[in-house]
Amino acid sequence: MSKTTSKKTSKKTSGKASGKTSGNASDIKIGVAGLGHRGRWWVQLLQRIPGYRITALYDFIEPLLEQTLALIPYRDEVRTFTDYDEFLKFKEMEAVALTVRRKDQGALAAKALEAGKHVNAEVPAAHTIEDCWRIVLAAERTGKVYQLAEQVRYAGFTMAWQDLVARGELGKVTYCEGQYIGYYGTRQFFQDFGTGTFHTIEELKDHPQAKPTWLHEMPPIHYVVHDLSPLMKILDDRPARVVAMGTRRPSYTHPEIGQPDIQVALVQMGKDTVVRLATGFMQPGPHDDHHWWQCIGTKGRVQWRRAKSERPAMWQADRQMHELAAVDWRLERADAPDASRSTGHGDTDYYVQASFRDALRGGPPVELDAYGAAQIAATGILAADSLDQGSRPIDIPDFRPGPGRAKGKAPAGISL
């Protein structure tokens, strides 16, 4: 989903009149909001991973409702809505899978929490600092679970690097890098909001009804989440200050697109590590090699592979190593359960669904809760602000309660 407004009607003709659904009594009754590519994939995952029962669907584009219902064998038991507020009022739904791509994504998450629903949200969490605070305060005030469904923090290499750092094998980690330099093509930047169909620049002459999506406006540095999230876990740290630079708008590669080609942020972490984060989605390149990470410490370093034909590598100062040695680290985990196979993104899509389910069942709390999600989102948001202000360094707020803010209370200067 990309449009920032929704219709004021709701479509409820697809469910039983009572709103009751079958399934196991212990299943989490979940509604999916946003039925684009990721939303439809989540609908399939939620049927594969035990413990969920889809009870409702929301999208303001009506044809997407029918396309998604076709993926659900028990479709007659699923209610559909084109009005988000009506969707949140549905009583046979205890959690929301928020899979939208909209400027007001953070506000939609907060509204769901405020309506008494748990939220499992696709990345990024929010696009304004106010929405970051609104998510945090809604989670604190309601006690509902919020999870940002970032997958790379569950990857095999992330777990391995976290262990190396925790055991001191890299010494003091002084510098890290994470980058997402991929190529979206141009299809996701123009959409027919009547049908939900995306069109490339070349197709626009035959589809004048296709309009620019939120991605035209979105600073690419807002999308640091897949690179910053695993580094936060590896370092056991939070971002504290950011400064950024980038190329001009519009794209050099595709002048019809409002996004700049590249934006880069330098982040000072709370424990003094410097992190470089780079994002860009306009420049052609190998499809499967757009992410890259590196950690350098006083006793060694680790890095991700640069191409599919390579392997990640490690070097340690006290191991008589004259160069980096290849290590078979992967996104896939060596301890992966069978249920994770073929769930997407190196099987890491499984973990964000399983961890949310387990947290709602009284298991371990989610890893990336409202505080961590807000911390990551704020890093991208304030990096974009730094760019707009001549690359001025900006402090990143700590969203956790403390001496300056009581739990459930808005900080000074924020009225929520």
C-alpha cells in the first residue's frame, strides 16, 4: 500500500454474519492490514506457521481484498474492510499484522495499539519522530505487544557475530558498516490505486491513471532498518547521534523518480562505536547482493560476502592469520527448525512470526519492541533531517523511560 488516504466505507460481505471463525481455540486471531506483495506473502506465512488464524483483511484498494481472499482456504470466515477504523473495531481480532508502505505507517500502528490490538509491523516502523513517540506511548499505556518484524537480526551470521563480540574475540568494536544498495527498478514507484497494479515508467503512457507512490517522497535513508537492527543486536548498543550526506533529488539513474540515488549516515553509538549506514534503491546492480555488513575491532574483524560467489570472512590478530579467512556464515541458521524452511529472506521470515506468536502466548518478549523500533526509525528520520539542515549532527532520543520521562508520559515538547 502506498496511498495515504483510505475510503470511508467498509466491505464486510465476505464473512459470516456473526463474525465468528473456526480454528483452534489457542490460535491467535490476526488481521492483515495492507495487501501488497508483502501483505499477501504474510497471509501465506500465517497459514504455514502454527498458532495463527486470519480473521480479517484490510486494504483501501478493493481488488486486493479479493486477490488475497483467494489465498485463504477458509475465506468465507474472513471479514474484509476498506476502512481502517472499522477494521480495528472488529472484535474477532486480537492482533494486527501491519504490512503497509505509507508515510503514516507509524500512526496506523499506534492506532491499532490504542484500539487494544497487538501489532506485528513490517519495516520501517515510522516516518516521523512524533509517530515514533506515539508507538512507544501507545505500547506503554496499553501493555499491548508491538514488534518490528525485522528479520536479519535472526540470521545465522548475526548470531555468530553477536557471540564473537560478546566473548571479546574481536576486542573493542570501533567501527561497523551496513548498507542496502539495491535496485527496485521503477515498478514500485507508480501505482493504479483503483486496481492496485504497479506500472513501470515505460508503461505510464498506456496507464495514465498510475500515480506516484510514497516511495517518490521517502528518503532512502529511512530504510536503514535491515542494516542497523542486526548491528544493534551484535553490539548490544543503541544509536545516539547521526549526521548524513547524500546525492541530490531526483535520481540520476531515473530522473522521473523523486528519490536521490544514495544517502549515507554516520552514527555514533552509545558505547562509542562509529557506524556507517548507506541506502539507495535507484542504481542497477546484482539483485541478490545489495546488503553488506562489516565489524572492525581492536583484535579482529568480520565481514559479509561481496558477491554470491564469495563467502563471509574473518580475521583475528592473535591467530597468526595473514589475511581474512572465508567462513560459511549464511542468513540461514544451522539450528533452524524445519518450519522455517522456504519462508523467505534466507528463512528468517519465520522468526519474526514465531517470536510474535510466542510473546503473545506468554513466552519470551519480542526482541525488537517499541523502544528498539523507535530507535531505528528515528535514526533514519533524523539522518534525513541532517541532510536537510546541511549535514548537521543531531542527537537521537532515547525512547526508554528514565529520570527525564515516566513510563506512559510524553517527553517535553511532544504532545500526545
